[in-house]
Amino acid sequence: MKTFRKKRHNKRKTKRQNKTKIKFRAGSSEPRKSLKEIMEMKKRQKLQATGQIVDAPPPTPTPPPQPIKPSNKTRLTEFKNSQVNQELNLPVGEKKVALMFIIIDDLPLENLWRDWLEDFNGKYYNNIEIFIHAKFPERIRSRWVGERLIRSNLRPNWGSIELSKAMYYLMDDAFNVRGFSADYFVFLSESCIPIYRIDKFFEIVNEQTKSWIDFNDKPTNGYAYSNQFMPLKLELPDECVLKSDQWVMLNRPNVEQLLNFEKQTNISIWNIMSNVAKASDEMWIASSLCILNNGLEGKVEKRKVTYVDWGQETRSPLTFDEITPDLIAKARENGSLFMRKFASRNPNWLINDWHKVVGK
């Protein structure tokens, strides 16, 4: 009896196992579909044919992970460290100078500058060219000023990136002008005056070899710290976040470097300055040259081109309405070549003062 039950149990077990076996179509490795699956498939095909159902597109493959792009700071630091010392000094001797003025719509002391240029019977006239960027060129009335304007649609305000770009445009025009190859490029404002007669000016300049940039690597107030130094340290090498006033004198090799900054580094200095820093006109020249030359210490003359008197004010320099021997003496003691700011209310008085104090 026990043997019969065991055989019957084994027979049922074998039958259940046979039911779970997957059946394949003859000559195919695909499993044979059940009647229910076939009906579902036909129903779906019919719905697709009538447009009532659309197969979902295959899932988009996940792209391989992209390498992380190095930051501007990393790239510029690597570029800076790869630079070797170059001979960028000019030889001592006769120089040609481009004076580059940034004005609004007038050069109030035009006649003073014309007298200065024509002194000594115009002996130095061929050694100087003047380039002018005007915020509102359509307001210019002077033919002499109009003939020296560069083309630009920039309307720079104080501290704006357009002011820095106006400086770049002036350099570009002065560097590439036909028939005049300047050795030095000097930035000036409409309120500047020369503090030497033109012969003494060239006596000093002819002995120079380096650019004049009175830079510093530390902020002097809270505005500079929070709006200039700290933001730029996120984008530039720490040691190349440098500040100077915009009234600098650059030699030709340094100007060529600045004009080709993006070409050399593959990074736009304007994107960095416009997105990060305030008053970039005080930052971009010294900082850029530091990156391009692996530092600036000892490679430029730390000397102010244009003297200003800040007095007790910290926001803006003093404005003068007369030229006195004491003022000129103070500017000369500072080692400068020019001085600002002089009011334009009485330009004729200022011109007379200048002839008495400087031009005699």
C-alpha cells in the first residue's frame, strides 16, 4: 500500500514539473507564446494601426560623465607659473609717447596742451601723438579734439567695466596707428596738466625703460576689500590681485601683452572683471601683467605718473582752481610727470597760471 502511494505521489510531482517547463517554437530560441499573450499582442497591433496607441521611444542613454573643467583661478595660476622671465625693458634713448585722454565731452585745457606741444618751436611735435576717448563724442565742438577722437560706442561711468574697455580701445588704437610707433602709452583725464615743460618731460622719459605702475597687493579700505580684492581672489591667483590707479605709463612690450591677454591665456579678462570686480579700471592692468609675467615686483617701476592730493578725503582727490608753485613742487617731489584734478570753471586763468609757474 505504501509503495503504491509513493509511486502515485511521484507521478503527480512529475506532472507539476512538466507544467512549469517553458515551451519553445520549433527552430527558435524564443519561448512559445501563450494564447493570452498572442491575443494581447494582436490587440495592441490593432490599436497601433489606428493611432490609438504609440510606442514610447526607447530611453535616452545616459551620457558618460564629463571631466570637470578647471576654474579660471587654476588655469591662470598654471599659466602664470609657466611663464619665464622676458626682456621687456626699453633701451635708454629717444622715445615717442602716446598721450591717451579719457574725457566726457570736452578738453577744457586744450589750449594749455597745445601750447605745451608747440613749445620750443614744435621741436617735440613728432614725438607725441594724442588719442582721445569721449563719452559723448557728438557734443565735441573743438576741431582739434575731434581730429584726435577714437571710434567707440562706449559710454563709461565711474567704476564701470566700460571705463576699462575705453582704456583698452585707446591702447589698441595708439599701438596700431600707422606711421607712429609709440614707446610709452600714458593715460590722462580732462583735468590733468603737465608739471614740466616738454623738454624736461622728454629728458625724464628718455631715461626710462620700464612701465610705471604704482601697485599694491593689499586693500586700503573696506570698499576695496569687499568689492575688489576678495571677489577677484576667487578668479585670479592670490598674488596677482593687484590695485593701482588708472593713470599709468606703459611701455610698448607691456601694452602688446595686455592687448593679447585672451589670445595667450584663452580666458577673457573682461568676463572676470565685469562679473566680479567693482572699479575694474584700478585692477585689470596690474593684475593682468602680473599673470603674464609671473609677478610684477621688480619688473615695473612703482612710481606715480600723475600726482593727486587726497587731503583729508578718502573718496575722491581734491580739485584745484589755481596752479601754484607749492602744488607743482609737491607733485615734482612725488616723482610724477602730470597732476590732477584742476577745475574747468576758469580754464583761461589756469592756463595763465601754468605759463607763470611751469612754462617760464
